[in-house]
Amino acid sequence: MRRFGSHWMGLLLAVGLAAASTGCATFGAGHPSKQDEAKATSHLEIGTDHMVNGRTALALREFLAAEQLDSTNAKIQYALGEAFLARGKPKESEQHLRHALELFPGYQDARLSLAAMLLMQSRYEEAIHECDVLSEDPTYPTPWRALTNRAWAEFNLGDRAKALETLELVSEYRRDYWPATLTRAMIESEGGRKLEAIRLYHDVLAQEPGPNVESEVNYRMGEIYASLGKRREALGHLTTSVARAPESLWARKSQEHLKKLH
């Protein structure tokens, strides 16, 4: 089976980071001065805006600046984990996400992102464990997120039937959850049902999931159209992938594919 190790199902950066940047709790010990704490929060908020709009390099700079001012803020560590993950650097991402969980063991968004990072590295059994911690926690408000990541891990372990069963459970919680639709689309594509996959990818785009995800979806649609011999459609989606999030991993992959088609 082909592996999609760079797919990041739990990242949903715009959602997770937007939540992390609000409020005043830091989930850390040994707080810095009030002045440094305020400056760090400002950098965190600016970086979050960059992440939401696909400017991952600028976001990372802001988060690193925030860390210099406040290294004990779990939200900043989480943001760094997300940014490094979006930049295709899972080793650095894991370091910061685990640090966030050390500072605040109940940090559910950080655990979800850790699961996503483990998926990127094809560490599927470890990812399933982290997903189970979340989905079995009665205080976790969005179990469908962890279950979607679990389905992706199951699929990559070769259990397509189990993955689809898990996605059905997701639909019981929430039918309009685009990451689950995206996961199902990739499973359908891998199974040779490419037209069905394209339909599902269009469903994802219709929900406007944000620049990074739209870049990924357009890249995957470009791949399918190229495999079907539809060069014009492939060029269109790959070009759109680059335009939606120029600094993203998917833009880089699309540029590489465009060179092959020209």
C-alpha cells in the first residue's frame, strides 16, 4: 500500500491555534515578568494570524520570538509544534508538543497534534494510542477529531475495513467534518475509485477549510487528474495548490509535479 506519511489530519491549524491564542492562562510554572508575558502573547497572536492565512514561515518566527520571552507557556510550545509540523519538520514538532504536554498534561489540542505528528512519521501504533487517550476521555469535546486520525492510522496499517468503520463512527458524531471527508477521499483514491475521490475532494473545498488544507486537496486532485491523463485539469489544480499556500509543503510538492508536466 502507498503511504501518505506527510498527511496531517489533526492539524486543523486555524481552529486549534485560534483557540490557543485566546485567554490569559499559560499552563506553565515560573512565569516571566508581566511585560514579557504581554509581549509573548502579542507574538503568539501575530503568529496565529500568519498560520491561519498560510504564512507558516512568518508564523514560526513569531512563535520563536514568543518562546524567547516565555519558555514555560504551553500554548507557545503547542504553537511551535504546529508551525514546525506545517513546515515539514516533525522532529522539532514532537519536541515542542511533548514539552507542551509536560507543562500541561491535560492539553488536549497538543495531544491531538502529537498524534498527527506521529502519523507524519508513519508511527501508526503510537498515533492510535494518543488518539485513544483522547477519544476515551469523557471530557474531550470533539472525539471525532481523534477518531479521524485513528482511521488514518488504521488505513496505513493495512486495515481499510477498520478505517472505514471508524469513519462511520465519526459520522455519528458529526457528518459535516471535512477532515473525515478528506480521509475517506484518500482511501477511495488509493482503492482506485478516483472519480469518487474527486467528488469528495470537492466536498472538502466547498467547506473552505483554509489555505493549507486547500493547497493539499488541490495537490491531491492534481495527482489524480495527472494519473487519468487529464493534463489541463492537473495543471489547474497544482497551480491553485501553490497559490493557496505558497510556503506550504503541498505547494512545494505541487511545484515539483508541475515541472514534470511542463
